[in-house]
Amino acid sequence: MFKSFVGVDVSSQWFDVVVTPGRSSWQFPYTEDGIAAFLSRLARLDVGLVVMEACGHLERPLARALQETGVPVAVVNPRNVRHFAQSIGQLAKTDALDARVLAQYAASIRPRPCSLPDPDEESLRALVTRRRQLVGMVSAEKNRLRRANPELVPGIRRHLEWLQDEISSLSKQIAQRQKEHPLWRERKRILETAPGVAETSSATLTAYLPELGQLDRKKIAALVGVAPLNRDSGQRQGTRSIWGGRREVRTALYMCTLTSIRCNPVIRDFYNQLRARGKKPKVAVVACMRKLLVALNAMVRDGTEWQPQPSSP
């Protein structure tokens, strides 16, 4: 019996489903009853894989329900699916067409199913994400304060005070979660021995990069998105550049690296060497990001603190 590949296009009120082979199509309300009806339909099939796009966490309840019933599900990058649709000549875009493309993508590409997220990791990630959002709001409000009408200044100041209190509260919650979790507590201690890595950065690495210490240097750099990618064709050798990866981790790593260039002798010397060889500032910073990430990865893997002269990546 042939396995079925299922494409699911999720929206806020319903989700469209297409099954291949056969191209059966269904639509369910995005409610608990709708999800239950969908799972009941799938139980009659030999499902090889369900594929849906990542859409701002909207897909998570459905993905979790599928995983809990043992159905393999992959949540994929929408950009990859759109490129696939264009490659097969599917230029029009509707919810039903998107579900059909996702089913074809599942059958052709066979992306790796995602694992059921750990509830503790999800909770920590939510706290770190919310803190980052509030920090962004503080920056925006400070910019408004400089140009605000005098009548609005007191209100903006009150809002800034509230935001700062919320950020402080979230920081305490994040620290407490890490303290209560033995693995995270040890990881936090190890990471923060590296000059330039502070509490917020270590929390971000813990929440968004659980693979830290489990992969080799090349794989961890590629996962984060700090590995230079080739751009060659024929005799032309293009400029190497980074692409993809985990934006939240890369942003935190960037801020750590800027601090490390100032206060970490190893990273500072490496940066100065690259600049002396004619590397552009941004290229040198990215190289330092990779060097710092590889060092942190080795520290977590081996359970060792920062060394003054870590091995070169």
C-alpha cells in the first residue's frame, strides 16, 4: 500500500488539507473539534508525512496534536515551499492551492519530521521572546520621546517605566527557570565564563539552540547561519556570504561578539588580525561570531569553562 503525503495550509479560522496520491481535499475549522475530525480522517490512511508551513506559531497547536498521535509532521520554511511552487510552474496562490503544493513538496522533498518540542524549552523560549519584544518597545518609545509633543512626554515616560519593570520581572523569571533546571543551570554557568557572554545571551542560546554542544563545528555554524556559503559558477568565484540559520541566535551572538571584540582578548586579537589582512569590518565580525560560537559549542560539549586560548575553528 502506498503511503499518503499530506499538505496542510493553516489560517486563523480554518485549515485546508490535500492528500496525495489521489488529491483528496478537505477543509476543517481551526478548532479543537476541527483538529479532532482531521485526525479521525488521517487515522484511515497510511500517512508517510504531513507538511505545513511555519506561520508565526499559528501552526503549533495542530502540529503538536499530530505529533502526540504519532503522525510524522514537518514544519517547513515558507520561502522554500514558494520556490518549489515556482519550480513546478504553480504561480497562482490560494489556500487550497497552497495545500496541494505542500502535499507535492512532502512527496518530492521528504523533509525531516520535527520532534515534539519540550514544554520546558517552549516556556523558556516564550519568556526570552517576550523580553526581546519589550526591549524593542523600549527602544521605540525612547525614539518617540525625543520627538514627542510636550503634552505626551509624561505618558511615554510612564510607559517606559512600566516596560522596564516588565523586563526586570521577565529577566528574574528566566533566571529562575534556568536555576531550577540542572542542565540549563550548568550550561548558563559555563557560557557566562566567556568574556562578552552575559545572562540574556546565555538564556537565548539555551532557549533557541538546544543543539549546542551536540554538533560538530561545521554543523553548528551552519545551523546558526554563520557558515560562509559558496557562490561559484564555472570559472567565476563569487563572494562567500552567510544565509539562513536561526535569526534569534544569530542576533544574540552578534551582540556577544561586539562586546567580545572590546573585552575578550582572544576575539579582539582575532578581529584585529582579520582587519590587518584587509578583511572588511562586517566580514571580520562574522568570522569572530563563528569563532565564538565554535568555542562555546566546545565548552558545552566538554563541560569546560572559557580558556584564554581556545583552539582555532
